[in-house]
Amino acid sequence: MTNAATTALLLLGGGARAAYQVGVLKAISLHQPHNKSLPFKILSGTSAGAMNAAALACYASSYPLAIKKLEWVWKNFTTDKVYTSNLKHFYRAVLLNLSQATNKMTYEQSISLLNNQPLIELLDKMLDLNRIKQHIEKGHLNGISITASAYSSGDSVSFFQSHNTIKNWHRAKRRGIQCQIKLQHLLASTAIPMLFPSVAIDDEYYADGSVHQYSPLSPAIRLGAQKILIIGMDQPPPQTMVQNQLAPTGGAILGHLLDSIFGEALTLDIERMHQVNQTLPLLISGAQASLGYRKIDALQIHPSQAFNDIAAHYYNKLPFSVRTLLRILGINKATAANSSLLSYLLFEAEFCRELIDIGIQDGIERRDELSEFLRGE
């Protein structure tokens, strides 16, 4: 039997799309006892996935309760609980950066299209991050990692909280720093460049963790994972396709960049994992130990439906100021399905509930596979 302490849950980014993760997690919880702790003792989160991972860590002693709390938040979201349009601040920051002033205040200006102060207040109200330490001490949780991207070094930095036997690590373009997970780590991990302001931690500025995350599996493996359940965001092609060959708008380009940031690294990292798994049987046990390699099993669950078309149906649910910003970027009601940007920003209850329902259905359809994976062989 595989020890549950070696099973990890990996939740990647995707903005409002992360509501899908809650659906899959709920499907798993339907077959768990009411008082059961998390079926995965290692949590690794990036961007919006970091928020979900932190919420699970705060309620690690009761998995059904953790899902109930998460589901309530996502099903009652409105965009103004996450961010507000920040054009005035954006133009002010541009003018300051174009000026010849060289004082510290000028350099600390953060150019961001959106103001995430509502998200700060929501997370501070909903999450008691001090409970993570208690759950680790009581054995309900082995460790949690929150990944952000350092602007100055370009490193992928995983802030992790675990038992003291796990030390900091430093590899090419990625680092692990043991600390107590705080609100600033979540905000750093979710700071999508240009959309949300950067976050300063220990004299270094950070952006969304997906930007330089070339090895998404690494933090979970470093925390001791032998099995990793991955709830990803790769989707089937949308039904609505561009009907002409006009050049893409700024919004379409930005959506394409976000798709690349949030999705491509995982595919490459899983390919490397499979290559290592295939190589290990060719090595003697001593060589395996000296290299620090071990076999890792992974199970991926991705959405069965494309989100762009779904998001387009809820375009008018966005606040007027946000729709104005999207129109500046070339996205309106008629063209919304041609860009994935809307599906990242649409923190509205109707959209989130539909994604949760898709996640539940996908989880139920793979129930046997999930049960076997989490149970062990």
C-alpha cells in the first residue's frame, strides 16, 4: 500500500478557470468519510491554484469541510471581490516611469491594469494560514508549496512549509525556501504580469509563479511525493473559431501568452518524468540513490470542455469598467470567444458554477481511476 503521506496534489494557475479544480476535488470528496483528512498530504499550488491549495491546507483535518468552504467561495464570486479596473492607476504609473525622476518612489510604481485589493481583503478574511502549522504538527498535512517568479533573478521560487527535515534547495532557475506561508506568498504567486501588481518579499519582487515555472512537478517531489495528482487546464479546441484571417487583437495575443504561461511547462515536465521512470530500471539501486532519482507516478485530469465559448456567454456579467478595458484590448461581446483572456478574468458566480459542474462530471467519470490512484496498489 502506498503511504498517503507520499501522495501530492498539484494545482496550477488559470485565474477564474481554477473553479474547475474545485469541481474535481468535490467529486473526490463525495466518496470520503465526513471526518477524513486530506487524501493527499503534500500540496503544491501556483497562481490561482495556490489559493485553492492554501484553502485545503487550512482545513486539512477535514477534507469534506475544506471542499465545502472552497465551493461556497467560488460559487458566490463576483469580479469586484477579486479585482477592480485600474486604468487611472495604470496611466499614472506609466507617466511616472516615463518621467526623468529617479527617486525610490518612482521605481516602486507597479504598472498594473487591475487593482487586486479586493482579493487581498477576501483572502485575509477567509484563510487562517496559521492553521497550516497545526495541521503539519498533527500529521494531517506533510507540506505545502506556493510558487512565485522572481523578477530580478528570473528564478522559479517555491516557498514551502513542512517539517524541518526538508531543507532549502537551489537548482538551475529554481529555488525552494522554507518559511511560514503567509498572505504575501499567495499574492506573489497570483500576480499576473501587467494585470496585477508585483509583490515584494525580502527585498525581491515577485510575479505569477507560472511565468518561470519550467518544472511544475519539482516542488511536490522535493517535499517527498511519490505520486502526484495533477488537475490541469489543457482543454479541447473551442467550438467557435475565428472566421477570418485578420491580425489578432491585443486581447487575443495576451490570452495566447497566458495559455502558454499556464500550460506548456507541465507537458514538458511530465515528459521528462516519464523518461526518468523508464531509465531508472536500467540503473542499479546504488546509482539511483546517488543521483537522487526515484520513480514518480502521476495522474492528470484536464477539462473535457473548452472554456472560451462558455465565458463568452457571460461577457455582460463583467463590470462596465472591466468590459471597457477589454474593448480597449479588442475584445467585445462578438469576439469574446476568440480570446482566452476573458475566461481568466471572469470571476462571476454563473461562470464559476458551470466550471465546477464540469469538474464534478469529469471527476465522476474517472472515479474508479481516481480511487485506485489515491488508494494505492
